[in-house]
Amino acid sequence: MKIQWQCLNYYPSSGGIVSYVYNVSKKLIDSGHDPTVVCAHLNKTLPKYEKHENINIIRHPYYKIQMLPIDILAPIYFELRLEKFLNKNANEHDIIWSNFFLEAFASTKVFGKKIPIIFIIHAVASKLIKLYNKYPNDHRRRYLTILR
């Protein structure tokens, strides 16, 4: 199965999501799958396309508007430009696994129902752990607190 990972940073960057994507990709390769990571091209010294330890890497430009002191339109601009990039460079996969909401949104608009898309938010884990510790025996309060 051809699996496309989407995350903002990847090799040679480091961090929790980078490690997560790398480790799961290695396990997928061991199971006979073909993972590709689509990430932002934040370090211009790196190539746009490369293969690292049998993991394909496609780096898209980091689309940013630098006209306003507060980038109000930046997420919209990023998502629209990313749609075009994904349409041209990242459309031959069986499933998309996204770790960044703008990439997941752009993929949904580009691929619709043609390719299944999994979206995981890793950043909320610490909040969920705090809520779990605060309300260990009352599930209703835990969910109500999340929705507030």
C-alpha cells in the first residue's frame, strides 16, 4: 500500500511528530508498504525530493504571506497553494495520514472521497492527560470540559 504522511517538519529535523512518522514508516516498510512523507521545505539546503532509509520525502514550499504584521490570511494562502502542490506532486497514494490540519484540509479538498484521509492531532494529548487525571472516574465531566 502506498501511504502518504503529511507533517510540517521531517528529517533531518527532530521532534515528537518527526520521530513518530519515522518509526511508524519503518514499521510500514517492514510490513511491505511504501511510505512517502510530504512536509514543508523549511531548510532550503535540503532537496525537494529525496529518499532516506527507503522513505520517500517530498518537500513543498512553506507558503507564507509577509505583508501584514499579523498573518491573518496566512492559513488561507497556505492551504490554497498547498492544494495546487498536492494536485501536481502527491496524488498517487492509497491513503493519506495527516498530522497537520491545513494539510489535511487541503487534501480533503483535492482528493475528496478518492483517497481515504486520516487526520490525527498530536498536540492535544497533554490536555487530555490533564483532564483524565482531573476527572478519573467521571467520563461525562471529562467530555464536557473538552467541549467547553
